[in-house]
Amino acid sequence: MTEQDPQTQPGTTLDVAGVAERAAQVLDRVEQAVVGKREALTLVLTAILSRGHVLLEDFPGLGKTLAARSFAQTLGLDFTRAQFTPDLLPSDLTGSFVFDQKAGEFAFRQGPLFTGLLLADEINRTPPKTQSALLEAMQEHQVTVEGQTFALPQPFHVLATANPVEYEGTYPLPEAQLDRFLMRVSFGYPSPEEEWDVLRRRVARQTEDQHLEAVTDAAGLEAMQDAVETIPVEDDISRYCVELAAATRRHRAVLVGASPRGSLALMLTSRAYAVVKGRDYVTPEDVKAVAHAVLDHRISIKPELWMSDTGGAAVVDAVLGQVPVPGSRTGASTPVTSTSDGSDPTPRSS
């Protein structure tokens, strides 16, 4: 740990200013490795502070693996990487019972899931049976092997990567598993200046590997997460989250819209986003900032529109423009409610 941020003792409490300061330090350190992607990195950290998991979906070579390793280093978490391949078995993730000849009995040998941060690399290259082995771990923070349940260490987070353009030999994630990811984040290509900065830093570093100093540790991360949980969310903001998720289900191009888990994810991540920005209250702008990362992957488009430009992002853009925005945080707010005749005030998508 650094001298500025000694190891956090269990039970330590932080205020919003302390969490925001520590989050800024984490992002500054990660940006030393992942150049020019501050907003995308902020979304990843927001999901972690919300005790969630992240799907990093982007083209090869844009820093997905590097970002996961950098977050593990700066947050002081144990890190393991599982390369998902067509022959990967569920026991390769969860672990299995191995016969101990000295003891004359079977002993459980832990798999890579028993860590603080797991990088599930190219998760769409392994069969559904192995993909489903992550479901219990991601949702219940435990694994069951041969009828015995083993709790995973806390905190536990999964950062999974997927390539959105290669489909040969891949197994697309089903909606049920996509829904388990609190956010889906893409980095995108860097600008020419940012790409040149990557080359310049590599020459100056004189080595391929990068090691970032830890800002906090596992106990410190839990203290940050606990602080986020204390932030209240006003009723009009939570109603706004509900209306956005519900509006995705009414869109004419949508086969299946965001579930109540989507509206809950909107509220949780917007709250953490506000704390990262140094505020102890949530604004509609916080909800809008996380909306695409939270909702896009929870929307299924009707099959007849698969060849069109319509997608989850277009639907979210539409509902963000249609659902009434709550009023100012400093004055009287205007909650989103039904009209006196019981009809829905939200205009339907055209």
C-alpha cells in the first residue's frame, strides 16, 4: 500500500468526500495504463462500488484485459484470469474434489472463482454449460460442487470480456446471463493523440508489463461500498429509473425490455456515480450518465429488425428523450406519476 493510503482496517467508515477522493486516485492510477478512457473507466468503477459485475465488450487490443488487471492492482484485490475456451469445464472455474493420498480422503481444491476480481476473458467462446457456472457465483457469491456449497471471498467481482464482431466458434450469452452483468461498457478506439501517447509511454517504460501501486485494499473497497449504501435516493429519482425501464418494454421495436432488475441497476449505479463525482445526492443527469451502460444489453430487439440500425442503444436514446425528467434537486421536484384518468403520461415510441 502507499504511504498516502495505508491499509484500511475492517470496520473503518468513510464519508462521501473520502470515497470520492479515493475513487479519483484509483482512476488516476488506472489511467496510467489505460490512456484516455476516463469516462468508461468511471463506469467500471461505478459498477464495482455498486457491488456489481461488468461485461467489457469491444474490439481486440483496446485495453479490456489491461483495465481489469489495473483495477485489481489499484484496488488491492486478488486477481485471477480464466481464459474461456470451447473445452473449458465448469469444474475448471469452481474447483473440484481431489483425493489426498496422505489424508486418505477427498479435499476440495479451489478454482479461479475464489478471488477478489476475476477476469473472464472471451466469455462468449465457452459453451453455455460453463457460462452458467458463473451464474451462481455472480448472483449468490457462492459455488456448489458435488452437493457442497462454498462461499466466495468478499468483495468478489467479475469483469468479463467479449468480442462483438467475431461470431464463428462463439456462444452468445443468453439474456438471463447478460442480465447478471450490472453494466456493459465499451472503450472504443483512442484518438490519434491518445494512441501516440500509448506508444510514447511504452518506450519510456522500457518494459511490456505495467504494475500500478495499490490505492486501497479489500477492506478499503468494502468501506467505500458501505459508504455508497448510505446515500439516500429521492422518490422522484427512483420513479424516474422505473419509468425509463418500463418505457423500454413499450417501445415498438422491442421484443423484451429491461426487467425490474434494470431499474434497480439504474438506481444503484447512478447513486455510486454521484458519489464518485463527489456528491451525496443523485441527479437525473447521473441516471442519464449510466443509462446506456445499464440498459442497452438488457433489451432484445424484434427479429425482423435485426438487419436494421435499431438496437438497444437506439431504444435507450428514444426513452431518454421521451420520459419526463424530474425537477431540480434544489427546488420542488416533479415526480413522474400517472395522470388523473389513470393513463400513462409517457409518450410511446414512434
